[in-house]
Amino acid sequence: MPSSQQQYQLYKETLQKIADVKYASAVLQWDQETYLPPKGNEIRGRQIATLSEVAHQQFTDEKLSALLNELNSSNKLNERQQKNVQLTLEDYNRNKKFSNDFVRKMSETVNKSFHAWIQARKENSFAVFQPSLHEVIQLKKQEADILGYEQHPYNALMNDYDKGLTVAIVDKIFTGIRPKLKQLLDMIQSKQPVDASFLHQPFDKDVQWKFGVEILKRMHFDWQSGRQDISEHPFTTSFNNADVRVTTRIDENNFSNMVWSCIHEGGHALYEQGLPTDEYGLPLGEACSLSIHESQSRLWENCIGRGLAFWQHNFSLLQSFFPKQLNGISVEEFYRAINKVQPSLIRTEADELTYHFHVMIRYEIEKKLIEGSIETKDIPAYWNEQYNKNLGVIVQDDKQGCLQDVHWSHGSFGYFATYTLGSMYAAQLYAAIMKDKASVEKELSEGNNELILNWLKNKIYHYGRYFTSEELCTKATGEPLNPDYFIEYATKKYSNIYSS
């Protein structure tokens, strides 16, 4: 009879082969969003669906079930091995609930939905997207029923992105922060507006690209283990920690669009590049959760990338790329401009405060769609109403409104709350970094980002999925998620910027 370690090696080899199939599919999806010729859409959807079905068949094989259960009862595995087996058994039991036909149908429907979304954006018409989105939502409702849930069907979908996350938890957090965000926003709007006009002038596309590459280098993004490309919506994808891809988009009349997309996606990429190599294909080689993943991107994008210390080192580089546009602009003026608070239409371009109203609006829409209190056809009207109510802005068209995000076309329902939770975690992690490393602001002003990167490697990256979000936060900072850290961070920052 094989030993426990021999069985574990068989388990590891089996999961890594399944991962090979999944990541081959992921490469095709990355290509689909970056370089795929338009006529290749239909066959590409078939290819991805086939690989998704094959991976599902392999992962739900009865032989794997027997192996997992035997390993799970063994007392001869070390702590990390036990955790891998335990988490894989949870994943197995979840995936076993889905038929191969359902997995294939979901993949095909999502592929069709993505291309409908692209076309809808070109035509600036939600009606083009609505039929395929409706199909996706019906499948997501079915998915929630298959998985099972307590209290609310949306819980089943959110659990996919952050284990244990529920409507009750998110509603409590959002109810708590909304009035505090509104109070801070009202204070800011009573002050003299910050001048950010110099950010809205012609910035050459190719020069912006070169600057983005330099910033990623300074963040220590490993270019031997990754690359950057252009896509309709910025994203990060990883096939292993030695092949991590980021994308950005560039607006030649708005410098902010590209640079913070680069920094945001760079934060995601550093996390992926920092995951354990020897755990490829296993749970401990994967990110903790989407909330923690978003904490990494938001920490780099906002706590660092919109911080004064970061630009005290990098502003001279930026001026060398754009001497005409930034002539006579001081680093302090630039810092104030990139942190200007102003309600706007586009989530990915929003400031740190109003951003969360964007997230909360999408969260409420998703809840209502999954529980059935609104229909797909109701989305534009409800969206526009909520933007006017919460942000005081008028949505002029679908492209700037309910067609702006790619997530629904991917079937990613249950994701949006993690953006705000990620910001909350980011502020708490940054406070812990500042407490542990008192010199962090000085180090950033001198161009040393390694201090922060090394802290994250030690406290976040190498654990993979060993802990839940709450457990990892407690281990890294000494307490579970506390939104007050974000409110304190934002109040201090914006009270200083809007002091006059």
C-alpha cells in the first residue's frame, strides 16, 4: 500500500495536470481580450468551453474523491499538506454539484456575453448586451440554487470570491461607512475645488505607455515573469507566478486613466508573482480571496500611488516624459490634483471616496437581479437613478453608465463588494506597515518600494489560501477587518488636501 507521502505526490501531480488545462484555457481568454481577430470569437468560445468541461471532468473524477478522502483522514501529512487537501476537498464537493453540461453551458454563454458587451460598447446600446446578459443571470441564479445557501441566494455567489462573505456582513459594513463617506464628501464639496485641469490635456499615447512601463519597473514588477498589453478594460491574469499578464487602457486626454490602471494592476501582479512556486496548482499556490487581492491593488494604487511620498521620488521622472504638460507644476500641486474629489460617471477613474458609491450601486443591482426584484431590462433606468441619487451625476449614455464594467459579461456576480472591502483591508494593512516600519514614508520618497514589498511577501503572499480573509487580516494586523482604518486614513488625507 502506498505511503501517505506517495499518495500526496499523486494528489499533487493530479491537481497540477488539471491546473495545466485550466491555465491553457486562461491563456485563450487572455488572448480573447487582447489580440483575437473578431472573426475568431465563435470558435474561441468553443475551445474555452471544451477546456472548461475537460478540467471539470478531471476535477470531479471519483478517483480524486477517493484519494482526497483517504489523505484527509491521514495523520502523516505536514500542516501545509493537510491544508491543501482540506481546501481541495471543499472545492471538490462544491464542483461536484455541477454537471459537465452546466459547466459547458456557462462557459459558452459567458463567451457570447463578453463579445455582446464589446459590441454593445461600440454601439453605445445596452439593448445589444441585454439578451446575453439575461442568459448569464439566469445561469447564475441556477448556480446559486445548485450550490445551496442560507438567507440569500447572493451569498452562494459571493462565497466564490471571499469564503464566508455574506449579504449580512456586507450590508453592515456598507451601512456603517456610507454616512461617514457622505459626511467627508460634503466637507470637501464645501471647500475650494482642487485644480486638476493640467491632467486633462493631450498626453501622447506612446509616451504614456513608456511611463507606465517605468512605474511598473519601479514597483518591482518582474518583466521576466510578466508583460503588459492594452485591453478594453484593465485586468490582471496569471497562468503561474512566472507568467503574470497585466493590461491597461490609455486616454490621450486624461493622464490619470492609464497610470493608476498600471499601478492598480501592478499591485495584483506583484501578489501573483509572490505566490509559492512549489504550490502551483494547489490551494496554497492561489490567492487568499478577491477581497485580499483587491487590497493589494488598492494599497499600491491609493495608499502608495496617490501618496505624496511616492511622487516626491517619481514626479521628476514624469516631468521628463511630459515636460511641456507639467511645466511649472510642483509635486505638491500634482499630489493635490491626483487626489481631487469629484463625483463622476466612471468607476475606474473615480477618486478614493466617491469610488465606493460606484461599488455600492453595483452591489445593490446584483443583489436585486439575483433575488429577482429587478429584471435585466430594468438595469439602465435603475443605474441612472442611483447615480443621480448617490453621486448627483446625470448618466448621458449606456457606455458611460451600465456598460462600463466587464464583470457581468464574464459572469462575475458577487465580485463588486470586494473592491470596497479591498480598500478597507488596504488601509488597515498600510497602517500596520507604518506601525511596523516607521520609516516607510521616507523610504518611499527616496524610491525604496522594497520595504513595503518585502512586508507584503512575509505577511500576505506566501500563505496562499491557507487563511480566510479575516484570519489573514488578523494575523497581519492584529485584528479582523475594521473599516475605521479607512475612514481615519481618508479623513486625515483629505482634511489636509482640502484644508483651505
